[in-house]
Amino acid sequence: MTGSNVNKSDWRAEAAAATTKRTEEHYEAHKFLRSAKGHRDSKLFSNISGKLTTLAKAAGLSLAEHSADVDGSMGTPGFEHPPTTGVIYVMDRATAKGWKYGDKSWGNFGQGAPEVGHIPNAPERPMTITMKEDEFEYAPVAGIKTLREAVAKLYNHRYRQDKESKYTWENVCIVPGGRAGLTRMAASIGDSNVGFFLPEYTAYEALLTIFKKLVPIPTPLDKDSGYHITPRRLYREIHDRGLGVVVVSNPSNPTGQLIEGDELKEWVDISRTTKTTLVLDEFYSSYIYTDPENPGKTVSSAAYVDDVNVDPIVILDGMTKNFRLPGWRVCWIIGPKEYISSMASSGSFLEGGANHPLQQAAIPMLEPERAHQDAISLQAHFFQKRKYVLDRLETLNMPVHIPPKATFYIWLDLSHLPEPYCNGLTFFEACLDEKMICVPGIFFDINPGKRRDLTASPYQGFVRLSFGPPIDELEKGLDGLERLLKRIGYISA
């Protein structure tokens, strides 16, 4: 009986804490989010509708105008405004506070892109492109054959030298960016329960909402487990929830955690044994900090595939992050031939394929020795930036207890800050006043179809910091963070 009462007390206390978190209407930062186009949530709106109505009247909107705006309608029959990704919302808010592209007075820890300029010991990159007349034509929807061959050659060299089964150009599909790859993948999946782990990359939310054949099933992770997904947990999620597909970023965006070695091999074994398609977003596979004695090490599930045309492993990667060329929008999907054929077909009605001249320009950059040198220089440079940011946070009494093993992201816990700055959205808005940009953790609690009430999200008390920008920008951002922490009395002035 006593044990029963203890359990009841435990859940009541937890529920009370969650209820406290839901009373968000007194946070100005939450009002900005709830009033943003595409972010109206009927569950949440009922909590703050009175105050928003008052604001609408003060702004001169009629009740009818206000009503149409808050329900997500664009005023056009049959259309609604989709939600923006978290990073887009963040940059819109920063712009409203005076930030603009190229403004060196800000520290942008928000956007998920690496610096694109020259870094020490990196191979020179082309600054001009010479085009042939046939490159004015459309490229094939699946990409030009020579680039597909170059991608297959790189993966075979890195991960499959001792394997009988090798990737060929038919195992590769070129796509115009990572999101296009995800979209082609989603368009090619039949009716399936799709598992994913939280927190996760923000763009997955719209993807899993738009494609109605997919039934999204989230599994939350927490700091107590170090945001680590063991093979056993992966197997239990697949077995118990009847998952047909699992989508996961590895290395992880936003936590910077990594599945590698024997554990990653077990992941591939589980996928093969359960016949569950494993879609691995490997866009940060060169940003690895776990093996400093092995410079240039990269991590991919491709190393553990037995038969490239049988094992249900789909890999997404590209020039965007690992080659620091986000503006090129040249990426790829790797998988069994039948999967690739399907994704090539879906591209014909989705976006039509990647830029033809830039596909040609990418080919020499994928030569294995050159790509290895790129990875060596990238890791050395970003390792130093990682150390700088972690050390500086330590001096600001903001220690990172689960530092990133990979990527260029830091998942920063705010729970030790005073109210209301322990809330990610409020912290974000306060950082903007100091010309520092970060991304509130709630945006990585992806919520397809708005099926859950995110006012009680376990990730409210986090932000993601990116150390992708150049070091001088990181210095400015951390100077801004220091000013904020002094202003709120968290550290001494």
C-alpha cells in the first residue's frame, strides 16, 4: 500500500511540474512563436486566446480577421500556411531584431551550416566553373552517371574494400539538397509506421506531416541516458511498435551524439534481421571527434552492409556539410538498386533533379585521397572550435555535461539558470538582445501533425548552439552570452 502511495505521489508531482510548464502565456517569447504563421496550435491556442484577442484588437484587427489568422488559414480556399522550420523561425526573429546576412557584429550560433571559407591544410576548391554546352540541358533526374560513379567509388574505398558486394552507380541517386533527399525517400515509402528518436532534426516534422501514408511514432531520449540509443532499445522499438521504417540522424542533430563501431554494426544487423528499412542521415559523418589518433576518420553504416542490393539500409549525405558547400545543393541517396529506382522516379514529379554544372564540378572533389585530406583538415579545424566553445562555456559557469562526439552542435542545458531564462524560447529572445543567435530546444521535439502538447516538452529547457561559423563569430556570440549572464545576475559583472 505504501509503495502504491509513493508511486501515486511521484506521478502527481511530475504532472504538477508539467502543468506549471504549460502556463506559458506570461512568457513574451511564447507569444511570438504562437503568433507566427504556420505555428497556430488549437490545443495550445486555447490557453492564450484571450490575450491574443486583446493584442489583435489593439492592432486594429477585426475579430473576423483575427480569427482567420490564428486558425492557420491563408484566406484562400483549400490552402493553409505550413509551419516554418525552427531555424527559419529563429532567423526571422533575429532579422526582426536587426540581424542581416554578412553582419559581423552578431554571433550566429543558430544556422546549421559550416563556415565555407578556406581552412588550414584544406585542398583548394574551385572558384570558377567552366561549362560545356550540354550542361545547359537538364541533368538526369537521378543525377549524371559520372557523379553517381564517383560517389560509389568513394564509399567502396572508405568502407567496402574487404567486401565482395560493392556499390555501383545504380546504388546512387543525386538530389538537390538534403531535404530533397528526405522528400524523395518519403514519397517512395508505402503505408508504414515510421519510428524516430527525439530530439531530432527539425525538417523531419513537415516531412512526416505531409506524407499521410507515414504514421510517425516518436521515441523520446533524455540526458540521463546521454541521448544514446542502444541496439537493444532500437530492436524493442521496432519489434514492439511494428515499425517498417526508422529515420535517424547519425551523427545526431542536435545532440552531437554518435553510433559507431560494433553498435552501428548491430544496428545494421537489426535492420537486416527485422526487415525494417533504416534511413540514416549521415550528413555529419566527417565531423568525428572520438578518435583523434585516426585523423580523417569518417563513420557510415555502409561499412556494415552485407549485400548492397538486399540490406534495407538507405544513406543520405552530400557536399553540404562534409565538404562545406551548402550553397551547391548537391547531395545523394545510397541504397539498394530497387530503392534508388523508386527515388529517381519520385524526383521526376517533386523537384526534377540537381544542378547540372555543379554535379560536374563535384566529381573531382570526391576522389578518395582528396576527400580524405578534406576530412583531416575539417576535423582538426572544427575540433579546435569545439574546444574553444566548450572551454568558454565552462568559464561562464555553463558546463556541457554531454559534449558532442560529432557534428558541430552543442546541446546546452539551461536548467540551472534562473527563471524565466531556463526556458529555451525566453533564453533565445534574451540572447537576440545581445546579438547572439541560438535555436530553442523545443524545435527539435518534432511533432508531426501536432499530436502532442509541446508546452510540456522535456526539451523546453535546452538550446542548440552551432560552432559552424568562423572563430571570430563564435567569439562575438560568446561575448554576447557573457553580457546576458551578467545582466541577469547569473555570473558576477
